[in-house]
Amino acid sequence: MKHTYKLSTHQYLRRGFETDLPHMVALASSSRDETEFKQQLNELLLSGNFHPDAVRNIRRLITNDGQTVFELSTESEIELKTISLLRQFLSKQTTDDSDVSVDFLTDLYHQFMRLYAPVPSAPSSAQISQWMKRWPSGLNEDVRAIRRENKERIIALLIRRIERRHAASNRYVFPEGCSDEEKRHLVETWWNDHRFHLAFAVKNADELNRMLGHTLSEETMQTYRKAREKGIPVFVTPYYLSLLNPTGRGYDDQALRSYVLYSPQLVDTYGKIRAWEKEDVVEAGKPNAAGWLLPDGHNIHRRYPEVAILIPDSMGRACGGLCASCQRMYDFQSERLNFNFEDLKPKESWEIRLRKLMKYFEEDTQLRDILITGGDALMSQNKTLRHILDAVYKMAANKRKANLKRPDGEKYAEMQRVRLGSRLPVYLPMRINDELLSILREFKAKASAVGIKQFVIQTHFQSPLEVTPEAREAIRRILSTGWSITNQLVYNVAASRRGHTAKLRKTLNALGVLCYYTFSVKGFEENYAVFAPNSRSMQEQQEEKALGKLDREAEAEFLSLLKNSNDREAAIRHFCEAKNIPFVATDRNVLNLPGIGKSMTFTLAGITPDGKRILEFDHDHTRKHSPIIERIGKVFIRENKSILQYMLQLHEMGEKPEHYAGIWHFTEGETEPRFPLYDYPDDDLPVTPAYSHCVL
């Protein structure tokens, strides 16, 4: 029963309860009502020698039964009837089995079996290593051979497309009388220019299908035709398309496809997508959901006291590709983010606006960290990016200078960290050119003089397959400027397969990249196809990621090594070799909670009739939050997919369900401590406790 992941019937599950949990069925049948059933269950829990985690979980479900909770993501009320509905099913008080789903019953079967069955043992290090070996990186020679074929096919298509271009204003045109060999040589040269890929990015389904050798299914093509009707932009660069595998042999590219190919649920929901990060909804003169007053417009996003996001009015409002699970899909829907490059070029008014936005940081008592993103920070042209960083430098210098006149206890936090959020090391590694490197070096040199100590490119590698020779070179060049690179993974279904994320950590560490966050996908309906339940994230955290956990002594040794090394790639590689670990587990598995921030501290509060878990989240107590957190307290989030449906997806991908058997038991989570490397530098500055730009 417990390893069966076919679509079971209600009758099959009823027999499972009767065979394996007869005492429970008897209690349900003999009880006069839900109250008596819950009382008898509590007495049962007291009478047996059951596993304490299982007992605690069942008691919570009993206590919550009959309660109505406010579900934060959809802002709707949900009545929890987990135990009541189970009693009705077991006692056969209803003949309509449609009241509860197979998904609901399967999850509850596993929860009650936890009382009697031993907890599945965690996989061994050897098993995890075997799982990791299943996932080659883009540096693997067999993978590269298939991609060379892809590139040849794509270049042939691009040549035909360029032959139809005649406008003298176009940068990429063939000279008159150019031979076929010369044309191919020109395109191969242009391939190394990121502007070429932006100019020839795929923008419709037919072109996408041609680039992939006409291998997309009719179902996928229908989804894309509907996407076009609804106005969903399509934008994939030739370089990234060359990473996919349309050959039907060789490496599994489902992780790559799940980030760039749209699902029917995304298309159906587009136009009605709501902002998961409710603090991103800004009304002039009103505080956002986290209590912060922001300048008019959509340039600054903020949920924490110490850090805010800056989204420039530039090409940084576009990306090198639109990820299917993008957390800012709401902004693409509203067209605040788009791929109309000409319209996104900075206007004269942007310079005035940028000064106003920097004043916001300068005059804030607590802000000391700026994350410039979008879109994508590195989509901005070099001239624009230099201008933005110059403005950040002047703001930081002004903030520091103003503090000289403020008494101790009334000083403002000074800028300590600057980050650029970009997926271009993945989508367009050729964007990391000499001029950009000079901008990064120059900014670091002068910004260090005004107190900024941390300089980070925050990127998004989602699969080891994205780590190509081109990406490796881009990483090497960025690290040569003295900037660090950290990675944030969006943990979707394909990435959640056993060993996949562990292999990504290992691959990135070997190049000097440290992992920062492993994000659960937001649980709205548009992300149904790619959502992996938080229980799987917790399982990964406690099992696969455990291979790279450090004790305090090793952690201190690692931090010292990084501090004193000019070669981060070699330092991390040598440390892992010395400790005989595949990677260093520096990331935290978290979910972005609407208006509150990141957390993975939760308990299972209930299960909906269709089998979706309702989790009660608490905020991350290890970091500073907006004062509004004291008013919000714990929040409830309904996941958008049942555990059973997730397991069926894995099965369809060729995974063995028994490898994930313990997933049902992860009904509690705890946010990991932040890795010390990501703490703000020690600062003896006596900062005022007062908040500016904050309204409760």
C-alpha cells in the first residue's frame, strides 16, 4: 500500500485502512459524532507506545479540526475538516466518495501509519552519491557533443533568417556576395556577442519548434498558441535553446525545459495572476503589506528593514529569457517588465528619478543592503549600469558623511552590501565582457573606500546542465574582479529529483560559486505544473544536503579559508577534498511568505478534501523583520498540489517512488540558520533603533 502510486480508488484505500488500521476504522464506526471520534483518537494516542513525531502531528490535526483559518496567499478563509471528513469516510456515513479525494485519503493513511510503522531510514551517503551521478553537468563531453549538433542546426536556421534581413540599420547582416562558408563563419563569430542572441531570441511558438528540430508535441504547440492569444511573451535566446536536448538520446533535459516551456496552467491563469509577494503591490502614499512607505512607482520593493530591491527604468526590466516559474510573472502580466528593448532604454527623466530613489536609501535609518535586479540587472547596458552604480556610490558616501554630524545612538545604518541579481551567467554568459568587468572592478575599488564591504552577483543556476564551458568562463571572469557569486535555485519538480540539487551544489562549488537559497516555488495555480511540496524541500534539506553540513569548527575553518584566499574556486575545491565532502551546504531551503519574508518553519495544520496540505508558517526568527511581523504572527499557506500528485509526476519522469517514501513524514519544518558568510559585516556603529519610511 505505502509504495503504490497508481491512481488508487476509494475502495482500494478503504481496504487499506481496514487491513492496516482496523482500530481506527472501529473508532470511526462506533463514535456518535466527530467530537467523540476525536476524543477517542486522543485517548488512543495516550495509550500506545507510538512515535512522538507522529503523535504530535495527529494531535495537531485533531486540535485544528473544525477551525477556520485565513489563508494568506489567496486571502480566503478555509475551514479545516481533516479528521471529520476522515471519520465520515471510514464510518461510511456518506455514500458519496467524492467528498474526499484519493489524494486526501492517501496522505492521511500515511500519517496514521506513522504511529505504527518505523520511520524510513535516511538514504546512505553512497546512495546519494549514486543519485548525484545521474545528473551530468554541461561540462560533460557527451553532453557537449549533443550541444554541438544543436548549435550547428540552430546556426543553419539563423543563417536563413539573416539572409532575409536587408535593412542597412541592422547590425547583423551579410555583406554582398558573401559565400556560405563566410556566412557560417560570421554567425559563429556573432554567437559570442550577447547582443546577437538578444536580437535573434525566439519570440513565437513556430520559431521555437523550428529551433528544436520540430520536436515539440502538438499539445505544447496548442499551449503556446493560446499563450500568444493571452499576450504571454515568449523569449528564449539561441544559446539557451542549444542547451536543450531534442535528440531523444543522451542527457535528461527536463529541468531545463521546465524553466522555459509554459504549462497549460500558466497560460490559463495568465491575466488573473496575483502578486504572491503582496509587498510588491504599491499604492501611492500607502504602506505596502510589510508596512514600508515607498517612492511612487515600482522601482523599489521592500519587506525587511535592512535591505531593499531596486528595479531600474532601463533594459534591466527585461531578462535574457522568461522563466516559466518567474516570481515576477505578475509584473510581466502588467507589462511593467517586458522585452520591448527600445522602449526600455533610459529616458531623460530616469536620471532625476534615480536621484530620488537614492535619497530613499540615504535617508532611511536601517537600510544597508541594496539588491539591484529586475528583470535582470545585467540586461542594462554598460553605460546605464555604470551610471546606476555611480549613484549607489554617491548615496553610500553621502550617508556616511551625514553620520559624522549625528550623535551616537542616532546614526543611520551605512551601506555595507551591494548585489546585482542576474541570470545572464546562465542565459547569456557572453554578456560578461571586458567593459562590464572594468565597471565591476572600478566600483568595488571606490565603494570599498566608503564602507561597502560585500559585492555579490546573485545568480540563478537551476541545473548542473546549465554549467557550460561558456558559463564557467563567465564565472571565472566575474570572480577575478573580487566580486562574489552566490546562487539561488528555484526548487521545482524536475530540480527536486533525488540528487539533482546536490549535484548542482557540487558543480557550482567546484567553480567558486556558493549557494545562497533553495526556494520553494510559489503555490499559486499558474505554478501547478512545477510546484514541489515543501515536504520534499525539507526531505532534501535533511537528507541530500546533509552530506555538506559543517560542524562549528569546520565552519570557522572554511570561513577563514575564504577570507584569506584570493582564489575562491581553488579554496572551496581544496576544502571539500580535505573534508571528503561533495559540496559545502551554505544555502537555506525556504519559501517566500507573502508580506513576511523567507521561512521554512512550519507545521501541518490540515489537509483539504482534494489532498492539498495547509501549512502553518512562523517567520524566520534569525533575522530582523519589519515591525509589522509582531502583528501578523503565524500564517497559513495552502499548497497547490497534493503529495500524491507530486509523486505521480515523479513517477512519470521515470523516478522510483520508493526513493521518496519518507516524504509523507515531513510534516514539520525549521528554518536553517543563515550561513555566517551571508551575515552583514561586524559593525560597531551605534545605529538609531528608530524606523523611517515605516507605517503600521
